Amino acid sequence: MANCKTVTLLHSNDMHGDFLAAEVDSQLIGGVSMLSGYISQVRREEKNTIYCIAGDMFRGSVIDSEFRGISTIEIMNMLSPDVVTIGNHETDYGIAHLLFIEKCAKFPIINANLHITTNNARLFRPHYILEIDGMKILFIGILTESVLSQTRHENLIGTFVDIHEAAQEVARICNAYNALDIDCTVLLTHIGFEEDKQLAAQLDPALGVDLIIGGHSHTFLEQAVEVNGIVIAHAGTGTDQIGRFDLEIDTDSNSLHSYRWQSVPITGETCPKDLALEDVLTYYKDATDRIYSRVVTRLKRCLTHPDRNRETELGNLLADILQESLSLDLMLLGSGSIRGEALGPLVLLADLTECFPYDDAIHLLRVSGRQLKQMIRFMLRDAVWEGAHCEFYQFSRGMRVVYSRASREFREFALNGAPIEDQQIYKVGLQHYHFMNLESFFSVTQEDIATNGAPAMIASSCQDILEEYLSSHQNLDRTVCGRLVVE
């Protein structure tokens, strides 16, 4: 008969500064106060409770942006996670700032694959062994390859970016510590749901990996998924819900005997508030309200951005503003830069900042028609529609692309009603992050583009342009008008 002990493992991912509760149909939903209340309640009810976070605590709120993540770490300290792995947005303020933030954290932050390229020294501890009720639980942190895109200008920072290499790194750590009588092994990843399944499929069962708790793809699950005997779970995004594993661990065979997983909604009906955390939130909210509560504009109606992989109303508006303000032929606006699903009709500075938190510079590229077709064809590659986390773009006005997935050809490719000519040169705008990752995101190099003329930085701040334009224009509207049609 198995000698089993129980563990309740709670997990969050991609919180993105979602600190405040929202009122939906007269009911409070989400927010870290009620999230903390639920975690504390479970810790009182269950003998062995663990709480972990699978990356992306940062970015998404003015509280996080204004205090450059320091507020976030203070709030996370009050949530008291047992272990955290970093996500790609933890690097948004730079690696040096992240290392400073780590010193402010009162919880272990793990990551196995971010290292200094010159001597291969890791920036963080790769794993953490949590001892609870006589059990040893091994956590290993794995980060998405897109962190390379964030740190492209920090040449000394490297990471392995291949799922196969990630599997090798996990194997190396497991082999090194399995002799310590590890009872359960958990990969705390921030690489995306599809990549988690690929990683699980490559792991040797003899390594003893039991769970993958992941993030990055914002995947909502109705039930956990098993691949190669490894149980995988994600908890969506934000603080509206929390993942919960109720585990039975066989301490004789050092294996997972049974589990139950559920996504638990964080609501005012079931989750008590953490009043001490409420006080901290009030302090930060009052500080940011004084700066961000002013009205920027009023749109004609609420504009939406429900899906990053298609043309959207809000994407059209923001791309148009940048194209018009900078006299470009075409603005290619990173769809993932738009972090909110809707904006307006009344737009406060806080709304604009939370919806579009990235204050990148804008680069002017002189792109031939042939190169532009190559770039857009790469953007529309099959991986985009198969669930991979790829960069996608919103087009400014005048662009008309009709693309056939079946033939992988353009049925239309025009600008301002005229077909785009292969030899014609067009002025195209790109945000700094996307310019720095031109080859990864568009399959063309900066050297290729420079043959048409040297790229130039033409604006130092996206946010300044958007705020100035919106402040001087009222009742703006946009519709989805067929700038991009995928058949």
C-alpha cells in the first residue's frame, strides 16, 4: 500500500500587475487582495500548502509602470509565494533592474537558462528544493526564448532557446538532485502551453518530472493535460482565477500517486479580502491616481482589440495615429504592444498607459515592395495559426492584404489602392523592440533593409505621440475594414 502525503499546490501566472478588483454584474472579481485572502484561507485549511508563480508579475498596470516593478515586488512579498520563476516581462526594465528587484524579493526566484555568455554563469539559482512535512519538492525554472528579444541590446546575456536544450537542462538538474530523495519534481516554466507539451514529450520518464506549471501563452484550461506521464496546468492570466492542485505524493516511490486540478475563480463571494494588502494597494493607487486620472480624450465609442492575431479596431486607430504623425507610408504596430482588450469611450491617461504600456522609440525603414511582401508573408506563416506565440502586426490606413492560407499566396497586396511594386521603396515605421529583432520577427536583416538607405530613429516615444494626438482629437472612431484578410 502506498505511503502518501497530501499537498495543495496553488499557482498563478501572467498576473501583469492586475492588482485591483473589477466589478462585474455587481460582483467583485479578481485583484490581489482577494487572491491573498484565498491563499491565506487555503493555508489555514490545508496542512501542506504551496503557492508558486510562473512568471510575468510585471507590466500591465500604471502602478507597476510608475514604480518600475518595485511596487509589484512589495505586493508579491505580501502574497508570500514559496517560489517564483521569471517571465519575459520581468526583463522589461532591463536585466540590471531585474537583479536589483530580486534583492527586494522575500521569496526565491529561480531560472535555469538565463546566463552570462562569457563564462556561462547563471544569473539566478536554477532550482529550489522546498521541504514540507518531511517531503522534498524540487522546482526548476525555465524561461521563454522571447527573453532574448527583450535583452537583445545586452550582449553579455544569453539563454538556450530550444526545447531540446531545455529538456537537456532539466535532465541535468534532475540527475544531480534525484539522489537527495526528491519526492516530487515541478517545472515552473514561462514558455507557453504548446511548448510545455513539447518539453514534456521530450523528457525521459526516469527523470521523475511530475508536473509542469506554466505561463506566457495566457492559456485558460478546463482541466489539466497529461503528456508523457507529466501533468501540465496553466492559470490563464491576471488575478481573476488561481490554479489549484490537490496532490497525493507517494513518498516511498517518490512519485505522484494522484491529483485533482481546478481553476478557482477569485470572487467577493468566496474569497475574503486581505486588509493589510488593501492598505498597500490604496497607497499606490492614490499615488498613481494623482498623475494618471486626467482625461486624455473621448472616443466615439469603445474600440476593441480582442485578438492579437487579426486586424482590430483599436489596432487600426493606434497604427493610424503613428503613421499620420510621422508621415509614414505604413506603420507596422506590434499587436502584442496593445495589452488591453478595449479602450474608451472615455480615455484617462491611466487607461491609455495600461492599454499601451510600451514607450518604445520609432524607427523609419526604407523597405522595397519585395521585402515588404517577404516580411508580411513571414508574419502570416503557419505557426501563427497553430498556436505558436509569434509576433503579429496591425497595419495603418491604406494597406490592403488578402492572404490565402491554402496557397500561401497574396490575392491582394496594395497600398492606397495601388498594387505594391517589388522595386518601389516605402517608408515603414517600426517600434524599437521590433526593429532590434527584425530578423526573428520578419525574416529580413537590418543589413538587407539598409541597402535602401540607413534606418533612422524618428521618434523617441510612442506614448508621447499617442497622448498628444489623442489629446487634440475627440470622437475618433475606427472599424475593422479589411486591411488584413486571411482566407
